[in-house]
Amino acid sequence: MTKNSGVSIDKTLFDWPSDSPHLKGSKCSDCEAVTFPTQDGCPRCCGTNMEKIPLNTKGTLWSWTVQGFLPKSPPYAGPETLENFKPYGVGYIELDGQVRVESRLTESDPEKLEIGMPMELVFHKFIEDEEGNDVIAFAFAPIDGE
Ligand SMILES: [Zn+2]
């Protein structure tokens, strides 16, 4: 997969293709609260001076679990069926100084997941749409060697 092909699974979450892919958040100009996804109103002070910002691509694992069974469909629209389903990690990543983001994790082995470990944003092909385009989703991966 190159950064020049595929389409974002949800353009309100991130743009794809992109030279510097990142999640889109918003930040309150009054109290500096950061949200993901973007919001028009501040959840902390109820202000409406929300500015769109790129979220950090690195953070730490705040909480996690392993999804051990196929999620309900709809709304779930992943590539797995009951026959080929593999458990996957899901968690909250605390982006440095910003906000906690719920995300799939690339790691599903409980032995290799630890609260507080450094994580970074990655993008991967999730499914193919009817026209044969790669639909790109995001996940967080442990940063090796830290
Ligand atoms: Zn605010």
C-alpha cells in the first residue's frame, strides 16, 4: 500500500491520501479542551469557539482489551466473517497532551500490551469498496524498541 492510493473510511476522521496523515480533532479556544472526532461545541465549557487541529500521531496506551468475538453487523462492516474472525486489540490511546482516542490496535496478544506503553498511529487497508478501491482505516501500533 502506498500513501497515494485508497480512500479514507471516514473523511471526518482523517484525510487519505495525505502527505502527513493524522487524525482530525478540534480544540476549544476558550478552555483548550481537545476532542476527537471534531465537534462544534466544547464538551468542557460549552463554548463554540472550536478550532480544527491535527492530532498528535503518538501517545501512550491508556486502557485496552481484546475483542474476542465478531462485533454485531450492522454497524460493524469489517472484513471478518465468523469463519475467519481473529481476535483483535482495542484500546484508548492518550495522545500526548491532547485527548484519548478509541482505536483498534495492531497487537492482539495480551502478553504484548501494557498500559502506558508508547503507541503510534498507523493506517491500513480495511476493506475494498464496490469499485475496488482500498478503504483505509486507522489503528495504533506499539512503537518497537522503546
Ligand atoms: Zn471549552
